[in-house]
Amino acid sequence: MASNLLKNIVKLDTRVSVSQNVCLPIRCLSTASPRVKDKTGKNIVFVDGVRTPFLLSGTDYAPLMPHQLAKEALIGLMRKTNVPREVVDYIVYGTVIQEVKTSNIGREAALAAGFPNSVPAHTVTMACISSNQGITTGIGLIAAGAYDVIVAGGVEFMSDVPIRHSRKMRSLLLRANKAKTPLDKLKLLSTFRPDFLMPELPAVAEFSSGETMGFSADRLAASFKVSREEQDQYAVRSHTMAQEAQDKGYLTDIVPFRLPNSSKVIEKDNGIRVSPIDKLAKLKAAFVKPHGTVTAANSSFLTDGASACLIMTEEKAKQLGLKPKLYLRDFTYVSQDPIDQLLLGPTYATPKVLEKAGLSVNDIDVWEVHEAFAGQILANLKAMDSDWFAQNYMNRKSKVGIPDLAKWNKWGGSLSIGHPFAATGVRLTVHTANRLVREDGQFGLIAACAAGGQGVGMIVERHPDATAL
Ligand SMILES: CC(=O)SCCNC(=O)CCNC(=O)[C@H](O)C(C)(C)COP(=O)(O)OP(=O)(O)OC[C@H]1O[C@@H](n2cnc3c(N)ncnc32)[C@H](O)[C@@H]1OP(=O)(O)O
């Protein structure tokens, strides 16, 4: 993509603008005449969602296994909603980098969390939008009439990723397993070479191109002429807003995590770090070395964490005496070229989902958009503000339009809160729900990019009963 063709350069307002005064509840919403029609005949609602604190990988969660984090999210959800486990019909759970011992981690976590044996669970993977996929799979199951009550969520555990023997070593070990006589074993041993011991480390990279996400983000930022300074400013904005939300007690989606065999209770995300811009400016490029602009501070960091949410028909919620937070109104998935458009999912998904729902950019009160990298966010904003990009890449007559940044990721985002890949979708959805209540909004838009050049867009509407946080 030519880098000099985007004329509309977005000047980001990086001033912090988290509103100070909050009154709850304010607006009286009505179910009688919804602006966005229910397409499922079920009025599917999002009752609530929770997450463990998100921690930098290699910190307090490091000795655990991922299903333990997922278990805590599931327990926390059932406790917060006060819904008996028996009421849940099905669990859809996401993970990206799979722990081989718990490959259907949804099931293992459900058993560990005390769900009855009779509640089926399956695990989904769609990179960074895996728990969005969990939610929308749940919507599909409810819409199809298969079930009424679904738990969705996701977990990622970067503190202990599976490191494999080399292919040659694996082949040797598998053949050794089959060797019958000591002579066969000796013969095999003689084929061993020291380089067989080189391990295979998992990379946060595209399989089809071999390029890491960070490298791709750096190329994207360069294509859209996003400067290093703009990226650093955006990163400071994200951390500042997350810090403010944490200090004000807005991050009520967190359920405290007592570490097993310890009295230590983790209550907060630990990656929020507000630094002076000149400190960020001194950091070296993390991926495209030495001249790249993506650094450790303007990237999301490797994170451990889990999330879970409860969705059901509105009728079931009423029967159970619950006060749902959202209507799950519409969603779409998009896919683009995984090389040059790897991280542009929000640009593609936003107009599609808005049009499906009959809404426009200006109707959205709360934007929650996954921040993989500051450069990726700013490139998406520039793409959304470009007629040229819309016409040449999106087959659209005119640009998507630029969201009101005063409504954008006001409690920080994945850059600051953290990004445990498969858990992020639920975190975005709960923050949208809680912000809609605090900010007295009606519609929220959730968007994210994912490996493979894919993306998601979701439209949610605040439920009239949503008052609690
Ligand atoms: C669709 C998608 O979501 S794709 C996105 C997927 N996610 C990713 O690809 C994850 C990308 N992130 C990463 O891979 C890693 O976080 C990296 C490579 C960027 C950085 O990893 P590390 O080098 O281990 O980071 P580390 O925490 O050591 O930080 C490096 C330096 O930056 C500094 N730093 C990091 N964050 C900040 C900050 N906010 N403010 C100031 N300094 C900071 C650290 O203090 C450290 O400085 P030092 O070298 O003087 O000690």
C-alpha cells in the first residue's frame, strides 16, 4: 500500500477526557420500540461478564495452569450473577495458544469450577477474537433453539507456552517408541545429531507469512504514516485512562484471584504503567530493528488472564429474576489479506456491522476497540477517515467515518489493561456494558483485529434493566 496516498491525517486528541461526574441510572430505555430490531426472535441478552485481573506474563500467575485461571473466571461469573450452575445449558470457551494437556480447556475449566458433568463445553479458537467467537457461537446456539443459557469466555496463558522438541527430535522419539529390539534402538540412536536439541518456540506470528504481529504492525504504521510520537502519545493515553479507571474503581469486571496454596489475593491488573512521553521516546524498536517505530511501550504486552460471561434469552433472564446489561444486537466477522491488512479488522468490520444494524458511526455512544498496538489503532483510524482507502480497498463509495474519540476506549484498552488473546473479547464487551451505564449511552460498538487478517464487529444495546455495575 503506497504510504503517501492518505490525505486525511487524523490528529488524535491525546488529552485525557474520562468524565468525572457519573449519575446512575439516567436514561429510561424502552423495550417496546427498539431502534435495532431483534433478528433472532429471542432478544438475546448479555447478563454480565467478569475476568480475572490481567497480569504481565511471568508474574504472579506463572506457576499456574491455564485452566485454573479459566476456572476462577467461571466461578466468579456464577457468584456475581448468582445463577446456579445447573441452569447453564452449554459453555463455549476460547483459547489461542493451547496447553496440550487441556486441549478442550472449556470442559476442563467447567469441571474444575464445579459445573455438573451434564453441561457440555467446547473450545473455540479465532486468535485474538476467540471469546467474541465464544459469545457469537452462543448467540447462534440460542437463536437455533438448541439452548437458552450459555456461558462464553476465554483464557490465555503466556507464562508457560508449549515449547516443542524439533521436528527431527520428535520423529526420532516416535520411532524410538516403536523400536522393538535393543539393536533397533541403538541404530536409531546413531542417527541423533546435536542440532536435534534445538527447541521450537511458539511465535506470535502469522503462519502464512511467518511475520510477527509486531513486525506487521510496524509496517502498517509506516504505510499509514503514523509517527513514533503519535504511537507513544496514544500509548500514554491508553495507560492514563486505564489508571484513572482503576483508581476510580470502574474496573468492576475484575473478580479477585486468590493464588492456590497462598494467602495472596490478586485484585488488580498489573500492566498499567503511566510513563512520561520522553521515557517512551527513548525505547528501542521491538520488532523492525533498528529503525522501526513499534516498541514495548506502544505494544500490547504478553498477558495471562481469563474471562467469562453469561448470555441467555431475555425471557429466561426474566424467569431467573436477572437484570441483564445488554442486548446482543448484531455481529459480523471480516477477513482480509493477512499480510498488508492483517490488523485492519476494525476498519472493515465497523461499517459492515453498523449497516447490518441500521446505525451510523454517530449513533455509537461507546466504542471499545482492541488495541493490539498503538500504530495499529492509529492506522485503523486513518483508514476509517480515508475516502481513498474506502474506494480502493473496501469497495465503498466513501469513508467509514471517524469515531468520536471522546467515546473511544475511555477506560484504557489492551495496550494498558493487557491482552490475554482469547480473553479480550469478553473484556471489551463488559467494558462496553459498564460504560454504557456510567456514561448513559444506548449503543456500543466492539471491534477487534485478529491473526489471519480477520476481525469482528459487534453492536450491543444497553438493556433497560442495566443499572448495576
Ligand atoms: C490481533 C492482535 O492482538 S496481535 C497482537 C498480539 N500481541 C503481541 O504481538 C504482543 C506484542 N508484545 C510483545 O511481544 C512484547 O510485549 C514485546 C516484544 C513488545 C516487549 O517484550 P519485552 O522486551 O519482554 O518487554 P519488557 O517488559 O522487557 O520491556 C522492554 C523495555 O521497555 C520498557 N517499557 C515497557 N513498557 C513501558 C512503558 N509503558 N513505559 C516505559 N517503559 C516501558 C521496559 O521497562 C523495558 O525497559 P528496560 O529494557 O530498560 O528494562
